[in-house]
Amino acid sequence: MPEGPSIVILKEEVRQFEGKKVIDVAGNSSVDIERLKNKTIRAFKSWGKHFLICFDGFTVKIHMLMFGTYRINERKETAPRLSLIFLDGEINFYTCSIKILEGDINDYYDWSEDVMNEKWNPVKAEESLNKIPNQMICDALLEQNIFSGVGNIIKNEILYRCKIHPESLVGKIPTEDIKRLIEESVIYSFQFLDWKKNYELKKHWKAHTKSTCERCNLPFIKKHTGIKKRRSFFCTNCQKLYQ
């Protein structure tokens, strides 16, 4: 599943079509995509893992799910979920979820929850964490209404950076470590963005999918942790468990 930085890259790549009229549409989506024809795109936005195509009075929300992809000015052999055709190009989306949100997009999203948005509010994130003291931090970091855009890769990497065991309870983690986790969620997300643009993301991974802790030279534990049962990679020697 693409994480927030990947959706920011998509938003940047399609900026050439902002202000352009959709002259034709196609695709096997079950929503009424015909209403997009002859409409002008007012803006492209992202909120975490959601890609948003804003028109007058409504917005198309695209979620890439686990295996969603897109092509700009080219096509795959498989049928697209949605194709947007312009006079000077096209955007094609595959294996994704598409919904139409009626009205003002600002009524649907709190931009201060998005770690890569200029309106991101770390104080609000800390307040939200304080409300879930008994939740494991591995689950809390994936709560999109707290850390919109943070996915499993970012989760594993910032827990390793901060030396915190993924099964630690939020309310038991020292305040200074909670603040650092919040800060690292932003720092790492923007580093992720730069590394992905340069096609070098994986070489910077310190924990995700790794087998050995480079700090301790000991084997990593690989385990599906928390209620969400997402894969965690961690070192029980240097990542402290708070319970």
C-alpha cells in the first residue's frame, strides 16, 4: 500500500493537468465517472494515502489499496479503473478504490492530521495519543486520524530510530520519547519522499524487512504486532519495551 510520500509524488507528477478540462473519461469504476467529462480540474490534493482530484462542487477520492498503480501519458495492458483524458495527455489509475465526495473537500478532511501537510499539528497528535494510553504504539502510529500518511515502513523505521519496541503501550512511553516519535514521523516522511524520488528508498531502510540490527549485530524479531497485525521488524536488545 503506498504511503503518504508516494501520494505526494503522484500529486506533483500530475500538476501539469491542474486547470485543464477533462475531454473524455473511461474505466470500469462503478461510480458515475461520466460526470467528470468536460469538467475542469481545480486542484490536486493529498491527505495521507488519499489522492484527491478537486472539481467545482465535488472531489474524486482515489485510494490505491494494496496494489493500486497509475500511469501518466501511457497505459498498461489491463483495463483501468479510471482514465482521465486531456487535450495534451492522460492519467490512468488501476486496481484502486474510487469514490466521489460531494461539496467542499475541507468538510471531509482535517489537514492538521497529515504529517506532510503544511497545516500538520504535532500538539494535536500528542493530545490524540494521550487519549489512547492502552494502545500499542505500533497500532497508534498507523492511525490515520492521528498520523495520516504514515504506513508500515515509516512505522518500523521511526520506532527503530527512537529505540522503542513496537508493542510498547502508548501511555507508558516517556513524554520526551512520544515527542520524538511525532517529530520523526515528519522527518522520516520527507526523507522517504526524497529517497523515493531518487529511486534509493530501500537502501536507507534500517529495520523494515531487515534481518539484523546494525546497532547490536543481533537478529531482528519479525512479528505481526498489535490489533492491526502488521509486520514489525525490531531488536529486543536496543528497542525498549514500555508496559
